[in-house]
Amino acid sequence: MILVTGATGFIGRAFIRQLSANGYPLRALIRPSPRTPRLPKGVPVEVAVVSLADTRGLRAAMRDVSIIFHFASAENQGARGDLQATDIQGTQNLVEAAADAGVDRIVYLSHLGAARASGYPAFKAKGIAEESIRNGKVPYTIIRTSLVYGTEDHFTNNLSNLIRSSIGVFPIPSGKRTVVQPVWVEDLVTCMLWAIQNEETINKVYEIGGNELFTLQQIIETIMEVTNRKRYLLPIPPLFLRWLTIFLEGVLPKFPLSTFFLDYFAVNRTTAVDSMSRYFGLMPARFTYRLDYLIKKRWYQRLWSFVSERVSSARTK
């Protein structure tokens, strides 16, 4: 049995779909909430409704579990997220419960740049969480990755939505040009699956990224080209842009970006461009080749697709 935390998130959902397709028995750890969990439709998965703060509940959820994939994080909640409770203490609780339950391995998804000494909250929290896992009694595999993109991501989709809602001008941080190596989510999931099939990955830390380097400006320009929405890019001092983001997070509950997103581009988050192929024998997807999901169909195109599907289903009956 494989236990997945953060199963309702972007990466967790993609991971569960691929695990199920490969025939693995699954159990999703879902935190208590009045909302219906966003698990992938049509995927057979057990559900354990347990908070990472509930150590007794965690032990019960780990019955018959051999491997844990730990994706849960408070990052995507922005200013409302509690990194201390979820990423730091939650991971510590998970490691202790896993040791008590006799789990064979924990696979943890971290960030390039994760370190206890980091000045950026998300990277610092990931670094402390990594320490808890490495110092625990359960064998582990830690995979540090650059920004991950895909159909349901909070990265390219949020940028695309902001570009679409902007009028003529789009702000970007001025000054130094930091770079990242975007990783397609399906490539990341494949690497993680292959990791558990290879005992040589036990108690190892891997850093992976795509085979292309992009600045934030280049990523925005690529998204504008794919979505056919041109904007004038206005350089703004990073400190002012951070203050503006904090303000908008406070007054707009559903504002799509957070200060954590700005942190991702505050420092270079890169590794060897051949890291994925060297460690896992996989050639990464090209960033520009996997962005079709950002192209929004017009209302009449959606209507035509709907009618066509109904006519096709009626003919097959």
C-alpha cells in the first residue's frame, strides 16, 4: 500500500492518476475539511481523513503502508498557509508515525535551494523538513526540483490568468535575472515512480530540473506567445513588487500569486541540465511543447465541442 499526502494538490493528483494506471494500491491522506476533496475522478483510492497534527490518526492511516509519498505543503495557500504547522511540524509528525508503523520508505518532494539557512520561508521550511526525514529512522529518497508545470499547476496557469486580466501592461521584477529549469509534472511523477523501483535510490537526495534555463521574463514572454496575448513588460523594483503582492493577497482572497512565488525567482534554482537523464534515464519535455493547456477556447468553440460530443455519443448508442 502506498500512502500519498497532499493528494488533492496539483502534483498529488497527477501522481495518483499515474500510480493507479500502474496498478499500485493507494491511500490518500486528506486533512479534515468541510469541502469535498478534489481527488481525480475514476481513480480507485482509499481515503484517510487525518491532519498532519494528529499523530495517533497518522499511525492508524499507515496500516499496511510500505511507502509514503509526501507532497503536503502550505505554500499554495499563500499568506493563509502555515509552513511551521504543515511543512515543518507536520513532516516531523509524519516521520515519527512512519517509524512506529514500520514503513519501508518515505519519498519527499522538496525544492532546489532548500536549506535551513535560507532567507526565504518556503526554502527554509523545506530544508528543515528534509533534516527531519534524514535524521529519522525510516529510509528515504528526497527529490529536489525546480518549478513544476502542467495542466492544473499554480505556476503557468496563474501567470496566464494575470496576463489575460491585465490591460496593456504587465509588471515584472527589475534588476538581476535569475533563472529556473521548469519540470513537466508527468516527467517528475515518472522519476518518482522509477525511484521506488530502484533500491540504489534509498537514503539519497536528487536534484532534477528540465534541460532548459529560463528567466521569469522569458517564461512570461513564452506564455504570452502561446496564449496570443501581448503585453508591455514593465520592470518594477522587486521590493515594491513584493509589497504590492502582500497588499493584494490581503485584500483579494483569491489573488493568484503569493510572496512565495516571488521567492521562487529570487535566487537561481538550477542544477545540471542532464540531471534527469543521468539519474533516471528520462529526457525531459521541452517547456514550450507542453503549454497547450493554456490556450482557452472561445465560447463558440466550447459550444461546438459540446454539441459534437453529444452527437457522437448519441450515434454510438
